Amino acid sequence: MKLRNSALAALIVGVFTLAAPFYGPAIDARAATSQDDLDRDMKALAGAYSILQQNYADPISSEKAIYQGAIPGMLRTLDPHSSFLDPAEYQDMQRKQRAQYFGIGMLITMDGPKVIAMEPFPGSPAWKADLRRGDVITAVDGKDVTRKTSQDVADMLRGAKGTEVRVTVMRDGATAPVTVTVIRGGIETSLVDAFWVRPGIAYLKVSSFEAQNVARDVESALQKLGEDKVTGLILDLRENRGGLVTEAVALAGRFLKEGQIVVSHRGRAEKEQVFRAKSSPTASPNAQKYPIVVLVNGNSASASEIVTGALQDHDRALVMGETTFGKGLVQAQFPLSEGAALLLTIAHYYTPSGRLIQRDYSHKSFFDYYYAKRDGPQDQTDVKETDTGRKMFGGGGITPDEKYTPPKLTLFERRVLNSSVIFRFASTYFGPKKPELPSKDWTPDDALLARFKDYLHTNNFPFTDADFERDKKFVSDQIRDEFYFRAFDRKTAERAETLEDPEVAQAVQDLPKAQSLVAEALKLQTSRMR
């Protein structure tokens, strides 16, 4: 029985042969038996595939049967994080890791059937060509894209540096489409922002570790801020779902002593590997002295948990917020034929004290693993100690030193957040005019709030006058942030939001507690040296 696409046959075999370097000795020891098992299993798979091709009611795409069926199905029997990437997904992951590509520099997304511009990156070709947040993309180089996906349009917008692309958009209030010619350029993205939230108190936001320039951008941001003047740092890793372990190790390491363990990992076929702090030649000596409060929540995962666990275990930082996600599985990349790849779990991550980061997934569905409430009891069998002897529990993410539960939103607030009503209102408000605001301390006045209230009524948005009055401050802040995004940029909007974030304010108040941890750890280190 022969597969109709020989490349796909090679892909299936590749799953096993490329794993061999990780399992070398074990495979040799069971060579005959394993080969017999493999031959039998491959015949069964090929037989099932042949039956489908010959007898299924409708024609079957071989790519769909293998890429979306056989390989993902096999991986789903292992763990929640082993995954298969088709060629387009793998290419996109690599592009994100490089943090650089050639194109026009604009984030796009789907709004129902429409492809809309969400963010022209400051200074990018799209920004210079006056493409705007809220623009509906209708054509690229004269080709209609109204029935295409955002991924299709993104592929059309990318291209060689220096080449031209014509982008046609519709704007609220405009009587005709707007077409601009954009010269493609090199686009470099940053996942880091740093600024002062109080005199001497710096705020550092790292939104992801998926790019190879995170540690470099942290150094640059703190140098620009003036790290020698920092008396306390708020490190915000909320909603940071992880990325590259090398970037996490570099970030945590700059705040630790040379040689201190950041993280280790080990698995069935992987020898234990220990990652240690290395001094950064560009970091200020002050980086190892000032107190740190790390902010985390239930969506802080993987690489962000590595950073958090290392700083907590060495008593270098106070951790505040919610228990983190608990993703401590190590995925290695295995490139396959036709440009696809496997992300296969090969080991588990452990904090410096030996705590297991990974949450149990063996007694629940993957849906529950990802979405069910995670406030269960701690694993009392996995208890370790920080450098100064504080007890910490493993096996369920990183538990914060100080819990912080964000205030619950009202039903009206949730409806506003979960809809695009403020996004659409901003498009209507600015219309075809270039969005402008008088200053970066602008706030909506009563007249604008009344106009927004009328807009809600016109669009049959469910609320009462009492809802609006009770949550007027929330509404005002959301409108301010959206208008800042359009008139200035995303970072300006996020900074305005951060400065009024009650959790950030609480973190500032907790810096003396973080200082006590640092002092206690230093005292212990000094006594050991004696």
C-alpha cells in the first residue's frame, strides 16, 4: 500500500528518525524489537490511510489527513504542549523569534469578514504612509482582498526590502477608498518597555520571550532610563506566555550573582542541563542591589515562570499577583520535510531550589488543563526552600509571595471589554481625519462621554443609565487609552493605563518588603563567606 504523496511518507518516518539523537542508546538496546514495532505500526497507519483514500465519501487532501489528522492526533496522546507546525506556522514562529522581517510594519486582524489595521508600528513604512488603526484593507496592489483572511493579506504585504506595495483602505466617514504606496523595509519589533512610575521607581514590562532580542532590548531600555538612578523596580510579567529559555536566563541572570542557578531541566533521554547567571557587561552594578517586585498572573507561563522562580528562590525579588500557569515542559524543535516541524517535549524545568514548575495534566482533559479554574491545593510533597529558608511548593506553577486578586469587573464593564464598541466609536469619532489630541495628559470630558453614551444607545448596546454612571471612570479610561493609541502609539496608551493600575501601585508599596528579602539574602551570603 503506497501513500500517494511520497513526501508525506518521508514526513511520517521523519518523526521517528529525527528523534533518534535524543534517544540514541535506548534505541540501540532495543533495536530489533523497536524496528519490528515500528514496521508494524507504520503498516497499520499506511493501511488506514489507503482505506480512507479509496473509500471515504469525499476526496481527501493528503496534507489535511497527515498535517491536521495523523501527526497532531499522535501528539495529543502525549502532553498539552507537544505540537506540530505546518510549514507556514513554522516559518511564522521563526520570523517571530528573529523579531525582524521585511514588510510594511503593521499588525492586522479580522473584524468579522473584514481585514483591519490594528497597529502601524511607530516609524515603520506603514506609519510613514499614514496607514491608521481602524483602516479596513480592501485591496493590495489592486487585487481585491475583501474575501481573504488576515494571514493571506499579511503574506501579500510582506516582500523584499525596497519594493513597493499599494494598499487600499476604507475609513469611517470617507466617501472614497484611500490608496497609498508603501516602500517595504526591515521591520524590527520589541517586546520590552521601561519608564518611571514614581521618582526612582522603574517599571519594566516584558510582554513575551518569543524573540531573540528580549535581553538586548531590556539592557537598552534600562540604560536609556538610567539604571544607576533606580531605587526599586517593578518587573511586569503578567500575560507573558513565555518563549525562548535563553532570553529568560539572560534576563533573570542580570539581576543575580555570577554563577547562581537560574533553571535546570532533565528528562528521560536528556541529561540534566543547568543554566547559570552570567554577568552582563553592559548592566549597571546597581542591577544586583535594588529591590524588585515581580508581577504575575494565571497567564504568566514557561519562560516567565523561569524568571519568576529564579528570582524568588534566590530571594532576589518579591513575587506578587496570582499563581502562574504552571507550564514547565521543555519543547525541542525537530524540523521535518517540506518545511514543517515538531515541537516535542523532551524534559521538565526546575527552579534553582528544585521545584517542578509543570502543573499536573494527567488526570484531566486538555480543555480543563488550559481553561478550568486553577485554585486547587498545593502539592505538599514537593516542598523546597529559598536561599534564606522560606518554604516554597512546586508542581503547580509559581505561587506568589503576596496574593493580589484584581477587582472584579461589573457586567457592563465586561461587555465593554469583550466587545469592540470603543474601537468602533473611535473610528467614528475621528473619521477620515488624522487622529490628534492636544497633549499626552488629555482625558475625555463630559461632552465626549455623553456622545459615547448616545453611541451605545444608537447601536443597541445593553446597559442602563445607572450602569453608565457607576462605571463612568472605567469608560473614561478605556476611551482615553484607545484615543492615545490612535493619536500617539500603543506604548503611550499602555503607559497611561499602567500609571493608574492599582496592582502596580500596590507593588510600589511592597518594595520595602522586597528590600528586606535582598538584605536577608545578602546577610546570609556574607556569613557563608566568613
